[in-house]
Amino acid sequence: MKKTLLIVLLFFCVACKEDADVILSQAKDKITKQDFQEAIVLLDKLLADEPSADGFNVRGIAYFEMKKYEDAIKNFNEAIKMDNAKYKYFYNRANAYQALQNMENAIQDYEKALTLKDDVYQIYFNKANALASLNRQQEAIEDYGKALLLDDQDKNIYCNRAISLISLSNFGKAQTDLLKCLEIDEDFAKAHYLFAKTEIDSLKQTTSEGCEHLEKALELGYTEADSLYQKYCKGQKKETTKSFN
């Protein structure tokens, strides 16, 4: 009799877990389809009946996507309380802190995430962005470098590292990174603009090559390039012709 009861209970537990997994999967699908409120409705019921770290994490993601960052953090807190061995929970909470401009807490969570998993380039990249926002540029540059060791084809890493390098007046290395951006994506308007701006910051003028970068930025709709183009390039005789197509 006891053995039969145990078997029934085990079967019931397995069935409950399967049901919970189905609901969690449905909620994730809703998030993928940007139906965030419906995802939260599903997760509210699931978590009331059967709290789980994954459930709180997914609900946190839904709130994050709705820009309800405080609610997201509360859910990531609950996920971490139940399971503090998964890097994604700390990474997700760090992103929410960063969205709230709470960079110190964000950096702490990125660092914790890296102690749990150190081969995810997005953690280094987002941590570097947080460091750069605090004007800790040299530390940011180091973390951009670590991100690039894991993914050297992300133009945004090169671009953001270039911005940090520019802030330290390291114009040569900044231009190298910006050219790498354009090697990856020749229509990256911001990189065209920054390349010319770097010339102006370092030389107090721009070359015909720099003007071509500004022209390309404008062609791609980067309106910030217009004032520099008008000041440094309008009417300038071209010495060389360079195509970015």
C-alpha cells in the first residue's frame, strides 16, 4: 500500500513538473512574440502555484522588455534567492540595473556573472559599457578587448572601444577600431562619422578622406555629421576619391 502511494505521488509530481514546463515554454513563446502582458498572466498563475527560479527569471525578462525595470529586478532577486549558481540571473539583473543608470550595482552583477561563466562576450561588453559611462575608460577598454577575444565580428564592440580610446586621446588606435567597424559593415554610419571626428579632434582639421567619411555618414542618414561637414568640408577640393560601396 505504501509503495503504491509513493508511486502515485511520484507520478503526480512528474505530471506537475511537466505542466509547469509547458506553461513556462508558453510564456517564453509569448515573450518572443512581444506579447509581454500575456506572458506575465501565465507566469503569475504558475508562480503562485509552483515558485521556481526559472519562472521568476522569465517573468523578470517580460517586465524588462516592458521597461518596468524595478519589477524586473524584484523577479531576478527572487530567482537568485532560489538559485544563485546561474549566471543568467545575475546578467539579467545587471542589465536592469544598467537600464536604471545604477552602474555600480550593474558592474557588481556582471562581475558575479563572470565568476559563474566567463566565456559570454555580452557580459564583458555590457560591463565595459557600464564602466565607460562612469568614465572608467581604461577598465572599459580592457573589457571590450576581452569581449573581442570571444567575438571579433561585432562592430559595436569596436565602435564603443573607439569611443573610449577617443576620450583618452588615443586617436590612432581609435581609428584602427573604426576602420575595423567599417570592414565588418561598410554602411555603419556612426563609424564613418567618428572616423572624421577623430581626425578633427587630433588635427583640428580633416582630410579629404575624412570628408568622404562625413559624406557617407550623411548619405546614410546620420544627421550629426552635417555640422562638421559644413564647417570643415563644404567647398573643399577633393584630393583623392575613395569608394565605400
